[in-house]
Amino acid sequence: MAKEIHTIGVLTSGGDAPGMNAAIRAVVRQAIARGKQVKGIKRGYAGLLQEEIIDMDAHSVSEIIQRGGTILQTARCLEFVEAEYQQKGADICRKHGIDGLVVIGGDGSFKGAQKLAALGINTIGLPGTIDLDIACTEYTIGFDTAVNTAMEAIDKVRDTSTSHERCSIIEVMGRGAGYIALWCGIANGAEDVLLPERYNYDEQALVNHIIEGKKRGKKHHIIINAEGIGHSASMAKRIEAATGIETRATILGHMQRGGNPSCKDRVYASTMGALAVDLLCQGASNRVVGYKNGKFVDFDIDEALAMTKDVDEYQFEICNTLSAS
Ligand code: ADP
Ligand code: F6P
């Protein structure tokens, strides 16, 4: 028979994402509704190892559903990849009575959760990253807000770019994943989108495309460049020299990670937080919650981590086609 969980811990790990607070709130309140104790672990696995553990009640998550960031803070903790520190983490959980743990983060954070599960702490992962780069799910907490933030910023750059008849390179977040770039490429009608998954570093093709657009009377040329390709400032200089068209680079940076979560991020993060608690109450462990084919689902973490995904080829293709005029 599955062991009964008495105390649920919750932590956020890796890059923060808007909607993490909504998920924390849901974990705390659903756990209390199920008669469980709740402990918040600050600063991800780093805080776990430092025993930065606080008691949480329904009131401790008041006024946070609308706030970006994470009230528990987050961190990257390199030590936690080592078995010795994973054991220490599991021992600390036991010392504080934490027998169920909700880890909100990305694939790296899930690997930590997987290790703790193997050491006897029941764990559930929630996909929290603005990058949308978790293979088992079509939704990650924070992507919707971040991509809307980026889209609105790009609209603003486009206005001035058109007025001055310039080329604008706008760099969006995503070191290894081009989802924000691709979605903005479609939503902002960008003339070019450079994705880590697809870019072939053929800058001459880019230059030719800009010149052809200018000849057809285009008043701007928007290039959305993913962080993984980067070097937007030097690229702008080279493009200006090669085309004779004034070219500016704008790096949107961490503004994309902050701000009030969208309605979707609040609702999905709340649902996932509650579901994580219900899974723990049913005795589940080593699972990750996802959203697939219109449903909230859960997967074994080992299987989830072995899955792969890629940007949608059709969307990449139409992104280029639809901006042609
Ligand atoms: P994300 O969770 O967004 O993918 P990271 O890759 O930075 O972000 O991982 C967040 C944290 O998860 C790391 O700082 C580390 O503490 C933990 N982690 C990453 N990889 C492992 C691993 N192989 N084993 C245990 N813990 C890991
Ligand atoms: O959280 C994901 C992410 O924002 C990536 O898009 C980006 O590459 C990375 O984190 C940046 O991390 P840091 O906060 O360390 O600059």
C-alpha cells in the first residue's frame, strides 16, 4: 500500500517564471485542504541543503497569485548533482518531516527530484520555465506571460523601426530553445527569425532577404534573434555595412522573466499545483505534471526526461511565408 504523506514541501529551482507563485499558492492551499502540513523550502536545492525551511499556512500565500517571480526565491545549486548532497537533501527532508515534495522548475530541477525520489522522498515535478523546452508538456508555467511580454516589446520596437525605415534585430530569451523567438516571429510578423534549432549561420541569405524587402518597398525589417544565437550588436553592425540600411539591436533580456502572470499562467499553474498535491496524496512519486492534448496529465520523471521535442516545422515554415509582402 502507498505510504500516506503527512508533510508536503515545495521549492522553486532554476530560472524563475511568472506563475510560479500561483503554483506555490495552489500547493499550499490544496495541501491544507487535504489535511497536510506544508513547508516552503527557500532558494531551491541550495536552500534545502542550508535548511532554509519555513512553515507555510493558507495566509502565507495571500496576495501572491498576481505577482511575478517566486516568493520562495530560486537558485541554481551545482553541488546537488553530486550523490553526497542528494543524500544530504533527502536526510534534511526527513529531519523536517517532509515526506512529499513538489519541485517547480525545468529538466535540471526534475533530475534533482528524480534523485530525491530514489532516496525515498515522494516527489512531483511541475514544469516551470519561460522557455517551453520541457518535452513531455505543451505548456510550461511562465511561457505565456513571457512571450506576451516579448511580443508587446517587439511591437514597440517595430513602430520606431518603421518610422526610421530601419532593420531591427531583437534578441529574445532562449539559450537552447527557440519557442519564444518562433512565437514572436509569428505574432509580430517578423521578416526573419533565428532559432538555435534551425539557424544555419548563412548571414548572406539574411542580407539578401533584407535588400529584396527594401526593393519591394518594405519600411522595416524585423529580425527576431534567439539568445542561443546571440551576438545581436555585432550582427547589426555587419548587416548595416552589407546592406547600407541603418540597423539597430535591442536585447530584451530579463524583463521577459518578470511581470504579472497572464490569466493562462495563473490558471494552469494553479491547476498543476493542486494536481501535484493530489498525486502525492494518492501515493505517487517520481512523476512530472504536464499538459497534453487538452488535458492535465502526469508522467514518470525518467520517461519525461528521456522525451525530446522540437519547434514545430510547419509553424517555422509559415513564419517566413506570412511575413512576405
Ligand atoms: P532548470 O530546472 O530550469 O532546467 P537548471 O538546469 O539550472 O534549471 O537546474 C536547476 C537545478 O537543478 C540545478 O542548479 C541543480 O541544483 C539541479 N540539477 C540539475 N541537474 C541535476 C542533476 N543531474 N542531478 C541533480 N540535480 C540537478
Ligand atoms: O529560465 C530560462 C532562461 O531565462 C533562459 O531563457 C535563459 O537562457 C536563461 O534562463 C538565463 O539565465 P540567467 O538568469 O542565469 O541569466
